[in-house]
Amino acid sequence: MRPSQTICFFFCLSLSATALLAEDSKNARPNILIVTVDDMSCDSVGAFGCELPGTTPNIDKLAARGMRYHYAHVQVGNCYPSRNVMFSGRYPHNTDVEGFYQVKNPDYPHLVDAMKAGGYFVAIRGKASHSTPYQPYAWDSDLSLIDGKKRDVKNAQSYYDSTALGIELANSAQKPFCLNINISDPHKPFVKLNAAGEVTDKNTPSHVFRPDKVPIPGFLFDHPDIRFELAEYYTSVRRADDCFAAIIKALEDSGQADNTVIMFLSDHGMPLPFAKTSLWHHSTRTPWIVCWPGVTQPGTVDQAHMISAVDLMPTLLEIAKIAPPEGFDGHSFLPTILGKAQPDREMVFKVYNENSGGNRSPMRSVESKQFGYLFNPWSDGKRIFKTATTGTKSFRAMKQKAETDEKIAARLKLFQYGVPEEFYDYETDPDALNNLIDNPKYAKEIEKHRAAMKKFMQESNDHILEAFVQRNDPAARSDYVDQVQAQADERRKNKRKKNQLKNSRKNKKQKQDSKLFQLTVPKQIQRGANLKVIIDHQLPTALGEQKFHVTLKSGDGSRIERIVKTAKGSGKLELSLNVPTSQTAQTVSIAIFVGENYSTNLLHRNSGAIAITK
């Protein structure tokens, strides 16, 4: 979607929102509560077949009240790009968020934009920077902060407080709420256990699992260090469940549970080798639960359809009765929530590009209900797969064991060096232990999945297409990886240059031309009112046309709204920014700079505190 289309989209949404808000209470739209956990495998949840009893009693209760999807996946095996897929309805190569970096000027609407334009109060707790193309984004409220203090991400009570605050703020704004509450567990650091298996963490979960009782995933192996790490992981899963219980209690205490749709899922699999930061079955399968009182049938399981994270935003907009924008890669699965059949849900497509350090190991996968095909152009026998899971006890145990065990050595080699193509029968081999890519018995299915992969790449404009078409040419594959790695390196280099320039300006206290513009704002403003900003500019002819970036900030420094205007020469700009009724801080401020971006701005000013009156 180009900028001109974006303007039309928001204009149309505004008209749509007006009509929707005029509906009587009988047809009122539901609240929406999106709860995610961080780094939790699907089969760590009791309702999804966990072999260890008692990991998720409260999440299991939600599954008993709602419906769960047996074939649900996220697109990406790591957090930042995975969450941006969820809230854009687009694959990473169409959001430009392929790794852990910001995209300042996205030309597509985010869930926040669509929900706000549709009349919802939209707030987030946790993972704010990982859930948007850049940060700070235009959430109505960041619930990670209460009274200006950052909440403990591992503390269950803090999730009750944040959820209750979000609902309260939405009520004050007289809007339905769309809350995204992100539970940090079981992301590392895990619950800390000592050698005796006792908790040494200040946030003690309601149950602790012993190393000798935990199940060993089939993609790992039995070893004391792996058992200990898994005990910490499963105990962290239980703490995530405690946090989930607190969120649900806050919802129930608010009296709005009966009019709230709950979506629950994980952003990807457990943070251990062969799970997180990859695209195997356990890397992306997610425990997706939908609970919509009066709509979903309690305790139901959908085993007919495959859904994935790219479908989340289209589905939420349809539930909220908000017209969707153009350009979605995913599509709403609301019919399946209503118990109806929906065609074209027989495969999901998965994408991985780079890790948090900017290291590219591009992969693509297509998974059907039974089979999974993977393409790994990075694998050339020389490159080593770089992933966050190499810092785990489990990886170190694998490296140590590989010195004396040929079977473990083969697993380590696959993990570190990979192979260009993989094909698995996930129905009988969910742990991806037996690569069938060269087995003639599966030739027909392999070609079927390859053809689906090529079609996906063509239709989604995936930059990996040419490398896939030339997958039998090692040089072509290597050239592609070199190209995308060079792009990632250049991006990181430019970021370092910007930071160096910024630090240089700070150190040298570089003088700016204070004559370029003057800023006029009121000394105080009422909640819900429009704050008038006047910019008197005197731009020399040599500067030509310049951009004025005007940001309304809350007293805690978070962004509320930004407007960009262009001007040249001498003149006056008048802007109006709304101070939301939901604003809890006692002051706001205006930050403004002129130039293409902040790091190279010509002049920046800040209004200072503007008092908010009742």
C-alpha cells in the first residue's frame, strides 16, 4: 500500500467507525484481548498434549471454555519479525521487518492504526518494540508502565495490574478495548533453580518441576544438563500460566469477560536447539486458542483447517467489523471460529531471514497437515548456523556429547551446517529426525510441496525466489546469501554511523541555527482537547523544501501522535494534535525538528511541559 492509499484507508475507516459507533448496544462490537507467551512450544501446554502434568492449568481452562486449533503456526521462529507478521497481516519480506531492526516509514497500516481508526482503545503490555515496525508507536497506552514505573516482566500480579489499567482506561475513553498483553515467560532468563532444584528467584511460580520428572523432546537427548535446563523451562512455563491466570482474573473482575474475545498463542517454540530460530515443526507450531463467549463452542478442536500468524490481523478486523485495508498476505479465519468450513487452508508458509545479531541464515518452509518441506540456501557445508540457542546448556551438552557419540555428532552437524533441502513426515516424525528429501517413495509429495513453495514466493514477491529456482546450483544459492548478508551488514553499518554522528553532536555540542523556526504552544491543555501548534519558519532558499516532524509526547516521554509537514522559505505552519482523554500523565510536550531525520536534523526544539487540566 502506497502513502496515497493509506490516506484513503484511514479516511474510509473514519467514516466506517462513525457508523459502527452509532450501533445500538445489542450489536456492540466485542472487546479484544490478545495474550501471547514468549518462547513457548505448543506441546508444553496441557490442552495440546504436554507429557508433563500440571504445566498450564489456567491456559487449559481457557481451552476448555473455547476452541483450539490443532494445525496453527506462526511464520517466523524468532520474536521481532514473528510479532510484526501478527500485527500487519503481511510476510516479513512485505513488512521489511526481517530481523531485529526498526522500519521508520512503513507504507502499510499496523493493527494499532486500524483499531484506533475503527474506534477501539488500543494498548500493549510488554514486547512493544518487537510488536511494531518502529518504537515508540501510537498505542493509546503502554501498560508496561504504571505511575511511571516499569513493571516486573516475570511478576504475575503486575499482569493483573496492567490488564485492569488497560480496561479502566478504555472505559474512561468510552471505547471498546483491544489489549495486547505479552507474557515474558518462558523466555530466558528462566526461573532460577539451585542444584537441589529449589527456586532462588524472587518471582516464585505456583509449582516447580524437578529435572528427573521432565520429558525430553525427541529433537534433543537425555543428559543431566538438558534435564536441568528443561526443569527451569517448564517451571517458567508454569509461571507464565500464573501470569495468564492474573490477566484473566483482571478481565473477570472488570465485568466485561462475557463481551471479550480472547486470542491466546505463543510467538514461537522453546528457546533450545532445533526449536527457536528455525522453521521445523516444533519451531513454529503454536498453542492457538480462541474463546468468544456465546460464539465458540466450549472444548472444541479444529483439525480441519490450518491457520497462521499472518491471518491474525485480518481475523481481528473482521471480528471488530472494521473494513480491511488492501495488501494483506493473510486472510481472516473467522468462518472457522463460527464452526464453518473454509477452503484453501491446507498449507502454511514459513519464513526466516536473520537473527538478532544481523546474521543471515535464510530459510523457507511450507507445511501441510502431514508433511513439511524446507529450503536452506545458507547451507553450503562451510557456513555455520548462528542462533540464540547456542548459548544454552543443551547446546553445550550436545557439543560435548558429540565428541564421543556418532549419533549426537550427526545431529550437531545438521544443526550447525544444515542441508539445502529437507522433507519430513511430521505425522510420524514431528521432531524432524528423518530427512526424506532423497527418498523416492515421497517424490510426488516433495514435488507438490516444492510447487506450492514456488507459487508462494511468486505471489508474495519473495526476494528468495531466484535462489529457489536455482536451488541445485550451489554458486547461485551462495550468491543470494552473500547479497542479503551484505544488505544486513550495510544496514548495521549505517546505524552505527548514525549513532556515531549523534554521539559526536552530543560530545561537541554542535551549534544549530536557532533562526530556522520558532515554536508556539499553549501553557496548558484539557484532556480530550486539540492542542494547537504554531511554527514560524525562516528557511534559507538554499535549504529548499524541508520536513517538520512534530511529535506530541506524554509526560513519561512516550509518543502519542506524530505529524510531518513540509515547508520552504518564510511562513507559518499551524497544526492540531489531540490530547486523548485516556492520557494518565499530568503533562504533555511537543518535540519538533526540521530535516530528513533526527540524526541529521537542522534544528530541534522542545516545548517543555504543558500542563493537563481536567
